Amino acid sequence: MQKKPFMGVEKRPFLIAGPCSAETEGQVLSIAKDLAKQGEISLFRAGIWKPRTRPGSFEGVGSEGLKWLRRVKEETGLKTTVEVANAHHVYEALKFGVDVLWIGARTTVNPFSVQEIADAVRGIDIPVMIKNPINPDLELWLGAIERLEKAGITRIAAIHRGFSHHTKTRYRNIPLWEMPIELIRRRPDLPIIGDNSHICGNRHMLLEVAQQQMDLNFDGLITEVHCNPDEAWSDAKQQITPNQYHELIGKLVLRTKSTNDPQFLETIEALRIRIDEIDQEVLNILGRRMQLADDIGRYKKRNNISILQPERWNEILQTGVEKGRQRDLSPEFVIQLLSSIHQESIRHQTLVMNAKDVPVVS
Ligand code: PEP
Ligand code: MN
């Protein structure tokens, strides 16, 4: 499906870069000039009002920074984008000629705030980018997009920036790839942009995540770039210099989405047939496994034993992870797969154990 126009997003990848926060006029202009010279980006980002988890951290320079962004436009020709979290931010950004607004992850979670922003931009022809909410709730993300659409905004892009997670992972915000994949399925018309910086939380994984986003057919990237990353006033660990950014973009491999080459189509078709056969086999095996769960349920019922047996479940997980490792399956995948199987097994056992005995009809 054709994507809706968004500032030339079809020129893939659509690149957005700039500091996490605007700190000083000199810092903003130095980064913008370097990025403009490289000629890769279409949009310059800088946070003016910063949502911080704890009070006392740097909360942004405020409207003063908008003058610096106006200078960026005048002196480099780059278009600019800032995060807005309320109507006041919208009015200020518009007053200073900001070209694109973005809604941050902490704002997308709150329909009141999103509606306030939607009402503030009603009747104004400005493109808006909407980050995923911090919690993995696709409806909330889609709902925010719809609020902006209902306010008459036609140029909208989604930004995938990852999700908060209760366990420690190698990411700052776990990507949960199934979320953007489902968003793309539900809204194939919307451009989607990958925020590799906030997913990673460090410099070392930026390329890996950006490449994965490109391989999922994302349309662009938004990346934090700073002239002196280690000294940045916010998100120092994940920022890179303009030169490092140039290198990163140079290393990205861009693959075409599809082809009509008959040789390719024939080969891929043959491989897909084999995959379909294996998926069928997996489902058959799972069906048989659940019949065994039914037997176990009946047996436990007869002996009045409860369904959940934590030691047994622990043992299944541990051996599964080890066996998975030997077969090149990641522990995350094995745990997710076995948890789903276990839940389905519990559902089967629950049905068997609580089934009303069929009354005997004489
Ligand atoms: C940001 O882009 O600097 C930012 C605050 O991001 P997020 O809303 O993804 O936390
Ligand atoms: Mn940041």
C-alpha cells in the first residue's frame, strides 16, 4: 500500500537527527551545521521541554531554545521538529516556525494530553509524529493517531521508541517488535520511523537496532546526535557525534521491499511451502500435547490435585532454555513459547477439571 505523504518520506530512509535536548545556542547550531553539511537528514530534532522521570534533572531550556531552532532554519535550511506535551508547547512551537511536532511516549499514554494537543493544532496544516506509549498498548498508540486525524491533521507518522519493561534487558526500552509489526499491519498507510536512540540507551547497539528497523520496512530513523555526547545534559550515553552518525548511516543496508523477479519468487515460494509444512506439523504436535494435558487434568481431578505445579513448571523452563540454546533458539523465545504452551495447557486442564459432569439421561 502507498504510504500517506509525509515531507518526502518516500525517499527512504527519511532521516531525523539532532540532540536529545537543546542546551545552548552554540551547541544547537554546531550540531545542525555539521548535520546539514553531511546532507543526509531531512529534519533536525531538539528537545525544548524535557519530560524527566525524576525531578531535579535538566528539564529543558524552554521557549528560549525555539529562537535557536529558528536560527538553525535560517542558517542551514534544515526543517525542525520539537516535542510538545501540552497546548502551550504547541502555540510556542508554532509561533517560532517549528515545522513538525512530535508527541513523546509519556504523553501518548494520556488521552487527555493527546486531545489537548489535537485541539491546539486543529485547523493547522502541520505534520505530527506520534511515539508509541511507554506501555505496550497498541490501542493507545492507534487512539492517539486517531485523535490527531480527527483534528484534521493529514500528515502523521508513527515513531517506534520501545517500551518500559519490569525486567532488566539489554535495551533501555525493549523493542517488542510485534508492536510495530502489528501497527504496520493495521495502518499500512502510515509512515513509521524508528527511534533507535531511546530503544538502545547506549551507543553500541544503535546500528543493530536501526538495521532491524530498516529490515522491517520502517520508513526512517530518528537518532540523537550531539557535538560532545559525553557532556550532554540528558541521555549522554546514547548520543553520538555527527561523524559517528554519518558512519552509522553509511553502514545501513537498505533492502528493497519486494521484487517481480521470477527466479526469486520461485525459490522463495519453495522455501515457504516447507515452512508451511513445518508450521502444520508444529500445530499437530501441539494439538497432541493438549490432549495429554486433558488426560492429566482428568487424572488430577480424580485425585483432587491442583493444576499449577510450580516445581514442574520450573523444570520445564530450565530444560527448555538449555535445549533451545543447543538448537540456536534464544532464551527469550523459548521462555515465551513455553509460557504460551503452559498457559494453553492450564486452560485445557481448567476446562476438564471444572466441567460439569454430563447428566445421565435415562
Ligand atoms: C526524546 O525523544 O528525547 C524523548 C524524551 O523521548 P521519549 O518520549 O521516547 O522518551
Ligand atoms: Mn532523549
